[in-house]
Amino acid sequence: MARQLGNARLEVIVADITTLRVDAIVNAANSSLLGGGGVDGAIHRAAGSELLAECRTLQGCATGGAKIIRGYRLPARRVIHAVGPVWHGGGRGEDGLLASCYRRALELCQTNGLVSLAFPAISTGVYRFPTDRAAGISVRTVAEGLSHAPIVSQVIFCCFSDASARLHEQALAGLGGPCVD
Ligand code: AR6
């Protein structure tokens, strides 16, 4: 499912994010930026050890932040490491920290001249953020953040299950705007 929002096409797909040929894929990293399981592990495996070598130069990243590096052996040109919050029940600023990941990733696209990017469902795996709540935050934050990142013309919500895709499609439908093929 896809929706046109101003200059940008927003799309929900089910795929392995490491296979996508876009300007940047976002990684759901931890604050060390030195790898882990889930999508982080998949990205490190697919990109090769040079990715880890560049990660070592970054000196980590705060929760809610994002840092950009090269894509190495990935089809994507760049990887944006975003550090989502661990879900503790919602009282520790988790919503704001998750939104911040999406905003910061869009800002990095704008400053680096990147027009297409793909997000995984940050924090919804190991970090246990409720999936429906996270889908709403991700789609709304991207829709709002695009006004500050006018260079971005394609955003893919790359889900890893049909259930996750349905939640993102519902959130996308809630935005209004024309559906596109
Ligand atoms: N492509 C797209 N989505 C994926 C892929 C993939 N190849 N693999 C998993 N997902 P998670 P988090 C989905 O756990 O919750 C790591 O150890 C997955 O189904 O990867 O932010 C890090 O180092 C889920 O929907 O990230 C951190 O320590 C989503 O990606 C910690 O996990 C996020 O799940 C971060 O936890």
C-alpha cells in the first residue's frame, strides 16, 4: 500500500530491509552502535565487517538519536543507525524518544542529500515497544517531519510480518491524502 503526501510517496512493504536498494536504510541499533540481534544483526551480516569498523569510530549514540555511515556491501548507499527506547510501560518518555528516531533520520537525509529511505519498525522487537502504538508514532512523525526534509521523495516502512504491515497501513490510511499504485 502507498500514499502520496506532498512531494513524497509513503509505502508499506513486507521485506528484509537488507535487500532494499534505496539511498538509506535505518537500523534499529542499541546505544553502543556495535551490533546486536534482530535487524541490527542482519544489517551487520549483510554489510560486512567494514561497517562495524566504521561503527567503532562513532562512539555510540544516545537513545532517540541517529548517526549515518556508509552501506558497504548493502544495496543501500547509507545506513542510518537510530537508537529506539526500551519499552518500560510508557512513563519514561518512550513515545517522544521513538518519534525522535524518525525525525532525526529524516533530518540526516536532508543534510546528506538522500531522497529515498526505508525504516524498520524501530523498538518493536527486542525493545518490546507495543507494535500498534509504534506504527502510529512512526507514520505520524514521518508525515510531519517531511516538511523539514523536502528532499525526501520516498519513504518505505519495511515491516517484517504481515501483522506489522497491517498496523502501518492502518496508520497510513489515517493520514488521508491520495492512494497511489
Ligand atoms: N528487515 C526488516 N525488519 C526486521 C528484520 C529485517 N531483516 N529483522 C528484524 N526485523 P529489533 P529493537 C524487525 O529487535 O526492538 C538488537 O539486538 C523485527 O521483526 O531488531 O529496536 C539491537 O542491537 C521488529 O519488527 O529492534 C538492540 O540491542 C523490528 O525489526 C535491540 O535489538 C525491530 O526489532 C533493538 O531492539
